[in-house]
Amino acid sequence: MITPVIARKGSFSMNKTQNKTSVAEIDKRLPDSLWKSMLFRALPALIGALVITFTQEHTARFGFVVFGAVALWSGVIVGFEAVGIKGHPLRSFVFARSILGALVGGYCLFMGTGGHDWATVHNFIWTVAIWAIVTGAIELVAGLVFRKQSMYRSEIVLSGAITMLLGIIVAFVPPELDADYGGIEHIEGSLTAEVQAIGFVGAYLAVLGVLLVIEAFTLRSALRRRDDGKNAKSPAKKES
């Protein structure tokens, strides 16, 4: 009865070793330019957050224009990441996210700048909600497919989670919302669905931009440590 237990333990440890080896192999093959792509993706998010923060008139048309510009710009950057970075570990997921971002971005810009009255708060809410839920789902699935221990996985899972959270929160914004601020100080103005939905988008873009900057420099440090380890091992191999 002892032998099968030992055999089971041996196979478990062997699988664990193989898993660690495969993770190490994946990290060895991670392209050096991945962190630069993260940094470039942070740029439209942070600019969009600043534009929303420092603009007082939050209308549905304004929301479509800002969100559309950010989505289109991000989609182009992600597209270059999918096509231009050789050996990308999640090329198909990144490419799908790029196409979705470009299509939604173009649609939003049309809604925000065209000579029509389709730029309603109802359309804005559902456009943002659907984009965020689908994009978040793509990123979370990519994170599940990718190795748990890999240095690249955290950015995918975190950005996917906050993107999906945005979609869920915005979907629950009532389009008919129009509540006066009032209060003891008798503040003028009202909280409308446009203000709330665009505010959520601005907060999301700010968090995403900061997250991408942090994850980019974290990944750069990890890749440098990896390369230093390679350089340290190479002379030893030559001597042997």
C-alpha cells in the first residue's frame, strides 16, 4: 500500500516541476518591448481622464467623443502590439481586443460628431457597458489561459477586472437620472445620467492609466532581472 502513495507523490512533484519549468520557459520568451506597449496604452487613458476631469459640460455627445477617441487610439496601439511584437504570448486575444476597440471607437466618434440626434445618454450607457464587459471578458479569459505564475499575467487580470467592473457599474446607471444637488449649501446644478456615466468612465481611465504605468515599469524590472540572469549564466556555459 505504501508504493502507490509514493508513486502518486512522485508524479505530483514531477508535474509541479514541469509546470514551473514551462512557466520559466514562457517568461524567457516574453518580448522585451511588451512593457513599452503598456506604457503607450497608458497615454490615451490618462489624457482621456484629464479631459473629462477638467471639462464641466458632461453631455452624451461629449462622452461619445472622448470615449471614442480613447477607444480608437488604444485599439490602434494594441493592434501594433499584436502585429508588431514578435513572439507575443497572447496575440489572438490582443488582436481581438484591438479590433473591438477600433470598431467601438469609430462608432462613438460617429455618434459624437455626426449631424444627428442619436447621441443620447441611453446609447452612451449601453455602448460603454457592452464594450467594457466584452473587453473585460476577453482579458480575463486571456489571463486564465496564461500561466498563473508568469510575470505578464497580473496586468491582464487586473485590467480585465476593472474594465468589466466599469461595464457592470455603468449598466446600472438609470438614463432618466436627474437629481438636484441642493443640500444645506444649496449647490446649484443636478446629478444627471450623463454626469454620472461619464464620471465613471473618467475614474476608470485614471485608474487604468496609473495601473498600466505601474505594471509597465514592474514588467521592465522583471525583464531586466531575467536578462541579467541570462548574461550571468552565459559565461559559465562557455567555460564548461
